[in-house]
Amino acid sequence: MALNNSKRTYDSFSEPTGASRIFSEPVLTYKRARQDIEPSLWNQILTLPHSTTQSLLYQMCSAHPSLSSFITSAHNARAAAEAARPPVNFDSYSRDCWFTMNKKYKRLSCGQQFEMMGDICQVLDESRDAIVEAAGAGVRWETRRNALEVLRKISKSIMLCDEPQIRHELMKDGYMLGQFADSMQELARGMTKEERGRYKEEGLYKKLVELRTECDPMHMDGLPAVYRIFDCVEDDDEEEGEDEEQEDNIEDSDAPAVDEA
């Protein structure tokens, strides 16, 4: 039988010198020089303050009006999504604050209640901040209405607190109720004139006015400002200020130039 010599030998893989082609040529490797990678544009945007981002966006839309359609579409989509959501109910905050002031430390002595004032104030502050944050710009009117109503309820609970020591500490310098009044002003300014009218029609403004009968004006210094917003007095004052400023500018432009000596 003839031998099968079809199998390739080592020599067939080798160069004449006996070295394999595969192993004779050195493998070249390329090492990229290390470079400092710049942060992406998106990461840069994320580091900017919201006010800066909004200002830049407005400037770009002013320079390129075609971009405004993207803003309008995003705004309409957000408004539609917000309208589809149920209004936020803040009553749980009112109940928590009332319980903290009237029940949680009821069995403690006056001295012990005084020592717990830090915890009580923390509950009130955190509740107020959470309510205002959830009722910020862009939310439906019913949510902002509920927020303002609950701030009123918590303020009244402070004024009528059953524990004399706790009530005294909360009201003695007007700071706590002043904070609630400032937050109510913020929510009231966030409403349109029509929405403030609806607030009155639902009888809620009448309850808001009743707060001034529950405490001395010095205990809630910012409360009258809330009433002025609902009565549109503040808007009228701002318009008068703008008109006066425009008149001053016109008078300045009409005034004859004075030659400098």
C-alpha cells in the first residue's frame, strides 16, 4: 500500500531558514497616547444652575425662533400630563403637625416640652417645605389650592394649640407663623387672577381671612400681604411702579442735554 504523504510537514510551514512565517515576523502593537478626555456637553449642562440653563435656552430661542416649537411642544406635553394627574392631597401633613403639637408630648412637663421644641419645629418646617415644593410652578391649580388650604390649617393649629407651653414657644417671636405666611404668599403669587377668584368662590379665602382673628397681628406679620395678593392690591402697586419708571425714563430722554464745561 502506498503511503499517504498528503500530510503537511513542519518544513512546509517554515521559511527556507527553518523559521516559521507566523513566528518570524514581530507583531506590531500600537499604544494610543493617553489623553485627558473632556467632559461631555451633557455633563456640562447638568452642572449649570437652573437659572443659567433657562437663560441660555431663552437666548437660543430668541436667536433661532424655529427652536421655540420644541419648547412649546415640551410645555404642552407637561401640561397635558399634569392635567391627567389627580391633585395632590396634603391633609396628612396637617394631621401630623396637629398630633405633634397636641398629643405627642402631652404627658410631658413644661420643662420637658421646652426641650422637645426643636423636634416640634422640625416637623412643622419639613411639612411646610414639602408642601410648597410639591405645589411649585407647573402644577395644576387644584394642587396649589390644596397646599394653601393645608398651610392655613397648620397655622390655625399653631394658634389654637392645646399645650400652653408649646403654643407659647411657637408664637412668642412670630418666626414660625411668619414662615408659614411667607409660604402662603408664594403659593398665592403662583396663582393667576382667575385662580384666586376661584379660591374665593369656593369659600376658602374667607377661612384665610379668619386667621387674623385667632392671633395678634405681630405673631403673623406676613399675613396682610397674603390678603393684598388676593385683592390684587399688590399687582396694582407693581403696575404703578412700572408706569412711574417708564415716565421717569421718558422725562430723562426728553430732558435737554447739558454741555459740560
